[in-house]
Amino acid sequence: MDFTKVKMLLFAVFLCLDAFLFIQWHILEANVSVYAEPLSDQYASAQSALANSNVHVQAVLPTSYPEQASLLVVRGVNIHKTVKFPITPVLLLSAKNTAMNALHTFVVRKIAGGSAYSFLGWTSNQMNRSGVFTQQTGGLPIFSAPLIVSLHGQAVTGYSQTLLRIGESTKWQKAVISPINALFSLAQYLQKTKMTVANAITDIRFGYYSATEFPSGWYLAPVWRVHSIRAIFYINALNGEVEVAKNVG
């Protein structure tokens, strides 16, 4: 038997098979794109699914987010501290700027590592309110690393801060689900848990989050943060799993 000829024949067969599969894949991809549901219809379907649990979407869907993402690894010394001040004119915010700009200036100038944070939103409690910031990495928020600055009127009365030391990201990357698919995951979660209290979604944004810190390292997963008037939902952007967190910010 001429093994050289057999080898060449097998090579030719596999080459033809690869070419055939390549063509079939592109035909399938084209057919899927033709029959794919428009984004507006997908969004309407997600809204309808959430409405079944008495949840209404008032947020604007993000149009810019990473196509792929991986876990972030946090190592080294991390800061977790709470500082309280007496109400003093020294810490009054400047009235020349808006409250948000004045507070951001205070954070950058007065708090260690303040330049690493970006403003997320306000939270209020009767006479007092707080400005909520999140540490950034690569232009994206780390929801596990908040900086919450407490105010009484125009006076800063204290802050609580988490500042993480980001080591590296894991080498593998996986496709990120869209914000619409994140809403579908949330709708399924609400139906499964029978949560039907009237609620409204006010903000949806992409970032990193984990509620668990381990001595060997802290792994932050890419998530969609869905903020509602009753709770904050973190939806894993890789597998669609839903976690409910305390409403802050």
C-alpha cells in the first residue's frame, strides 16, 4: 500500500470538507441575520416580559459596551475605611459650582485615591443625602469599590471608601450578553422568585462586581448593573445569573 498516496487523498478529502463547512457556515450566518428579530422588537419583548412581574423600564439602554470580557483579579492591600467629620465650614461645598461638580472636586482633592473614582448617582434619606462614586478600571466602573460621601445640607460630614488594587484579568475572554438579554434574564429571575411588587428600572450600565472577597484573591465578574427604585440587580454579563444587592446610589 502506498501510504503517501493515502495520506495525500485524506488531506484532499479534509480540505474539501473544510471548504464545504466554511460555505455552509456563512450561508447559515446570512440566514440568521435575515430572520433576526429587530432590536426594537427585542426590547419591546423584554419590556413585556418584565411587565408581567409589574416592572417597568424607564432607563435608556446602553449602546456602547465591550463585546468580550473576562474576570478581573484583585490582589494586594485593599482599603476599606469609614471617616466621619464634624459639620464645619471648612468642608462646605463651594456654591459656585453644581453640587455634583463641587463634590467631585472635594473627592479628588481631599480623599486618598479620589481621582480613581467617577460619579455614579445620589441617594437620600430625609434631610441627608450622599454622593455615590465608583472606582474605575479601563473606563468602566467597579461596583464593588464604592466611595459614598455623606452630606448634611452643603456640608460634607464623612465618607466610606473601598479602594481596590487591580492585579490582572484572566487570560480567557467570553462574549458579553447584550443589555436586552440581561433584561430577559432579570424577567426570568423575577418570574421564578415570584417578585411582583411594583417597580421601575431607572438605570442600566456595564461594569465589574463581586460581593465575595477571598484571602487568596478577589475575582470581579463583568456585570450589567440594573438599578431600580426598590433594589439593584447585578446580572452576570457572561452567563446571565442574577444577584440582588442592597439599593445604594
